[in-house]
Amino acid sequence: MCNHKASLCPLKPLTPKEKQLNMDARKEGLPLETLFSDQYPQVRRWLAPFILACSLYFLLWIPVDQPSWVSALIKCQPILCLVVFLWAVAPGGSNTWLLQGALVCSAVGDACLIWPEAFFYGMAAFSVAHLFYLGAFGLTPLQPGLLLCTTLASLTYYSFLLLHLEQGMVLPVVAYGLILNSMLWRSLVWGGSASWGAVLFTFSDGVLAWDTFVYSLPFARLVTMSTYYAAQLLLILSALRNPGLKTH
């Protein structure tokens, strides 16, 4: 038995199970309730512009049949705010830069989708964004069983969607679907907020594609954009799993 002076107690070696639990805790990082607590006020402070930009987008609600550079800027502004958020709060390193690259490409895609004739450019920009996310989340561990599950779910959806596409749209949509499925797979393996973000991103894209190519859905734009902005936020919060946050 150790006496009341803790400094005189020898340290007990960690068991293999305890070491694994510590590794899992470091991987998961800080829980969201901790990130938004008073302990990290810079997180809430630098997220305020993103929340205001989202509010501005939904308040103005510029009609989709009135494309302009102003509407493109308003639509892209929340994503650009997340770029600044990562710069101000997230620890440095290649992972943060990859996430910022994904956000910049997403903003380009958002701007392109304002104009129907630039749809292919928007799809290409989002494809590159997903590749950046893939680089951020890595390829290990593989977990092929999870890949099989996401692929089966994607095939089920796209088997219905492809029936309604023009011939020239089939290959681009299939290529984008493969990249999106890969991003979903790696985000689920990464875990934490990234997994929820990827699920929301996939859902948002699914609603957008169905509304565009198959059948006009009620409130499709509201559902698409609300889940899209939430998805991007959750994906970039994965950069904060390392507790070494900036404090400036």
C-alpha cells in the first residue's frame, strides 16, 4: 500500500489494454463539448464568422435562377470562413493544410454550381476536394469490410440515379461517386466528427443529385445546403483532435 504522499508511490506500469485505451483517446482527441467549453474560447470566437456567414446565406436566400458573382460570394463565404478558422485555431502540419485545400476546392465548386453551364467544373472541384480529404485521413488502417459496406450502399443509390442520366453524364457522375465513396470510407475509419461530416456530405450530395437529375424534391435546396455546411464544419473539426490548439 502506498502512503499518503503520492510522490513516494512508484508508478505502476500500464497494461497493454490501458496503453491501447490511451492511444484511442489520443486518436479521438478532444470531444466537441470540450472544444466549445470555456477552456478553449478561441474555438467559439473564430467560429462566429462561419455562423454569421451561414445565417447571411439563409436570410438572403438569393433565387437559384438569378446567378451572379454576389450570390456566388455569399454561398462561398461560410467555407472561406472555415479556412480562416483552421489557420487561426488548428495545429499546424500537413493535415491542416490538406483540410484547407479541401475547403478552397469546395468553395470553387460552390461558385461553379451557381451557373448551370459550369456544373462539370463544380463536380471536378469537389472531386479534388474529396481527394484532399482522402490525403488528410490517410489510408491506414484499411478496414476493407467498411469499404464493402459503403460501396454496396453507394451502388444501390447510383443504380437508380444512373437510369435518369444522359449518356454524357454517366462517366463523370460515376467517377465522382467513386471518389465520394472513398472519402466516406476513410472518414468513417478516421472516426470522430469526420465520420459524421462525411455521412452528412454524402447525404447532401445525394439529395442534390436526386433533385437535379431524377425528381424535384420539396425543400431540396434547404436540406442540401444546411447539411452541406454542417458537414464541412464537422470534417474540419477533425483537425482539432490534437489538443495542441493555437491560443492567439
